[in-house]
Amino acid sequence: MTSMALIVAGGIYLSANLPAHVSLTPAVILLALSAALMTFNLLSLSRVGGFAWARFFAVARWALLAYLVIAGMLEFVFVHNHVRGGTLVVLTLSLLLFAIHVPALIGFTVARYHQAA
């Protein structure tokens, strides 16, 4: 959740300052911290023994599809509103990371409490 909070904070920071020029430094730092924490979380999860991976992927892939559609619509809004350059790159990477976070959290929650029949 901390990783997702970081990426959302970076996205809000950039979006709140549009269309004016905005410093990318805070958003890039938040993006990097979020990506590092998400990587650590996924690596830690991969080491859990007896984890219901089949259930995780069954749930996460559909959630990923839904969140990629949502991220795509948000990306369209940014492009349609003439966001360009570094700001668009950081927002795109933030949306991509967000689209991975939520399905991972949903898949983890379902797989964590799944009891085999």
C-alpha cells in the first residue's frame, strides 16, 4: 500500500499543477521509490512457500486487463489535453505502475486467503 500511495501522490502532484510548467523532481523521486518498493514486494512474495499462485494469476490477470483499460483512458485524457515532454513520460510511467499495483494487491488478497478444497 505504501508503494501505491507514493505513486498516487506523484500523479496527484503532477496533475494538480497542469497545465503550468511543473518540476518533475518530486514526481520522479516518488516514482522511483514506488517502483523500488513494488519490486521488493514482488520479490518477497515470490519467496513465500505454499502460496496459491494459480489463484493469484487467475484473479490478477483480469484485474490487470481492467486497470490497463483505465490507465489507457487516463493516458488519452493527458494526451488530448496537450500534456507533452517529460511530464507525459512521468505520468505514463506512473499510470503503468499504478495499473500493475492494483491487480497485484487484488490477486495477493485473494490468493492469501484462498483455502484449497
